[in-house]
Amino acid sequence: MREFVLFCVGGVLGFVVDAGVLQLLVTGFAWDRFSARLISFLCAATATWLFNRNLTFHGTRNHSRFGEWWRYIFAMSGGFACNFAAYTAVVLTFDVDGRWLPLAVAAGSVAGLGVNYFASRHWIYRSKPQA
């Protein structure tokens, strides 16, 4: 249970990064809501990887740092598919833009949570089998 709670704390950190980068790109640099989301996802996934690597799953190391990051980003793409689908549904259904985009990011974050935890726990940070 501790592991899942820490994973959720990391998810909140990821949400803050995701929503912040998205806001910056959309309102500060006039990017569209969907292209900016791809960049904000990469930033958020990297932030959650650092958090999870150092706190949530701190004892399990099966790959090099870059190999672990790459696998983590790849594994999170499944959760991101759920996340982006929910984000897109909220954005298009309610014509969400500007300062309300974090609400769509939050819906996406909730949608991808289970997939991301399962991928992290059972693929990226699984324990090596005992001999």
C-alpha cells in the first residue's frame, strides 16, 4: 500500500508538471492544446520517473539509468493513451481552453493511473526472480 500511495504522490507531482508545461505552451507560446500535451506528457513522465525511481521503487534496479528512463516512457505510453483519450474527450466536449486545461489534464491523469502503476510495478520495477 505504501508503494501505491507514493506512486500517487508522484502522480500529483506529474500532474503539476504536466498542467504547468501545458499552460505555459498554450497560453504563453500559443501552441495548440494537443501538440502542447505531447510535450507536457514527456516532461511529466520524466518528473514522475525521477520521483518513482528515487522514492517509490528505490530498491529495484534492473537497467541502466537511460535504459530505465526509456522503458519507463515506453511503459507510460499505455497510460498516456488512456490519459490522452480522456483529455481529448473533455477538451472537445466542453471546448476547454486556456486556464481550464488543468481540469482536462486531471481527467486524463485519473484515466491513466491504473495502467501506469501496473506497468511500473510489474515491468519497470519488478523484482528479479529468486534463483
